[in-house]
Amino acid sequence: MPQELEIKLTLDPSSAEDAYRWLSSLPETSAGPTKSLINTYFDTPAAELNRRRAALRIRQAGDRYIQTLKTQGDFVDGAHRRQEWEWPVPGPSLDFDLLGETPLASDIDLTALKPIFETNFERRIVMLDDGAAVIECAVDIGEITSGSDALPLCEVEFELKSGDEKRLLHWVGKLAEQVPFFINLISKAEQGYYLAGIHRPEPLPPESDAVARLFHGTSTLWLTGEKTSEFDEAVVELEGASALVGSSDSAKVFEQFRADPVPERIPSLGPLQVALLRS
């Protein structure tokens, strides 16, 4: 069964431009295509896919349409590992026969699936091949819409295509030396469900390690503007990380978490996240 492994970074548009220029300048990279992507996500009126932690979309890129089903998957060293099914389709309508080949067909009325929200953005791709891994670096700028409501979208995704998965974090760390960002565990689909009023991110299981809970709590704070007990407890547990990773900037991040915890306004948050994942 196909799997996807990626690390997703959130940053502001000016930093995204800087990130794209830096990635494009590396001797290990080559320019890929630029695409305008229109993505329509589907669910039932009772949001059964969302409850199953699955996301179903049709993506239009030019005159091509791709139907994709993804599971939420697991958080592994800052990356998402998901199951994924992908099929070319002739147009913007769902092909229910293809979904019949997946676990969805057993207990969901596929004919009840309707459009819920869209994620529409320009994607600029840089392919990175360092001899140990091939990584697709995608810079995405656009918006998420549901009815008349919208959220800005500005991300860089590092997706492993082949090779050593540890190289994902290596190159994210290199980018952290160039531009501010934070590692975001809230997917585009989850942001869309939140905008549509269907879903709020749920805390990770209590047995999850403190680093995972801090990352997820930070991502939830960014989306909702609300601190969770998951976030507060992880901050307390990891506040000694400044000594662990040997950086005075790390201590400043935890101070800002307590004073004004707005992830996109903490320049050293990305480097701290990378250091925590390496420790």
C-alpha cells in the first residue's frame, strides 16, 4: 500500500519567497514545475470521513484531475506518515468505483459524499537529490475556502520520494538557518474542516511523547488562537530543552510561549523544533 512521508512548514509569504530562492540556488536541486492547483474536499453530511481521520479530494491541475484518499497517519520525527490512494479521473466528479477498492466502502454511504471546502494555491516545486535521498520541496501559497470564509495558506512541504528518510530533517534544519518557520502538524484538510465548522483538532493521546504534544499543541494554537492543556503541559515538561539542545534561543522560545505564544511571531521556533527532534 502506498505511503507518504513529509514534513510541512508554515511561514509568511515573504519568507516563502526567500525559501524558494535559497532552495533553487543549491547545487543539489533542480527546478520543477509551477502549478495552479484547485482541490475540492468531500465528506458526508455527518462528516464520517473526518471522524475516520481520512481526507478525500479531487485535485485539478490544468486539464488533469486526480482523486486522492489519505489517512491521517502517524507523526514520526516531525514528519507525517500516511496511507494514500491516488487515481487519475476524467473530471471533477468522484469515481465511486475506485473508492470501492478502499476501506471506506465497507461502512460509508459513498453516494452521500458532497463538497465541503477547497484548498486552492500555486505550487512551485524544487527537486532535491543529495545522493542519499530524493526530496520534493513544494512552496504553496494560496487560500483555503468554505462558503464565504477563507484562511490564508503559505507552506513549504518536504516530501520523501526515495532514499533515507532522515534526510528530510537534515534539509529542514538547513532551511531553518535561512528563514523563520514552524513545523505544522495540522494538515490542509484539517484546516479546511476547521474553517467549515466541522472539526477542531483533538489532542494527541496522553502516551504521546512531549515533543509530539508540543508540536501538535503549537499547531493547534496557530489555527485556533487557543492554548490547550496539551500545549501547556508539554511546555512545562520541555522547558529544560534549552540546556538539552545547548541554545540560548531555545530558552527565549519558551519564555515567549508563556508571554505571547503566537507561533508565526517566534523566529527561533523552527530551529528549536529541529533541535528537539535531533536530541
